[in-house]
Amino acid sequence: MKKELLQRYFVAGSQNFPDLTLAEYEERIALIMKSGITAYQFREKILTCRLMKKEL
């Protein structure tokens, strides 16, 4: 992997913007992507925690 792709690495999920609707969230992420990030990782921690609790 090229290191320059990770210069402005952004990680976020819906837990980072809890008060936004899906449309507002998508708009916010699009704006962030236009601001110059070089990589984006969607990380949904809330769903993961809920799924883990169901398995227990």
C-alpha cells in the first residue's frame, strides 16, 4: 500500500454524528471527503456492540 494514501486517514461511523439523519450524515461525509482526506474507513461501533450483546 502506498503510504501517501494514509496521510489524511479518516475513521467515523454514525456514533460520531448521533444527531444527524442518514441524509445529513451522507452529506457530512461527502463534505469531509472533499476537504482533502486521502482514505475513509466506516466503523460502526454501535451496531457491533448490539450484535455482541445478542450473541451473549
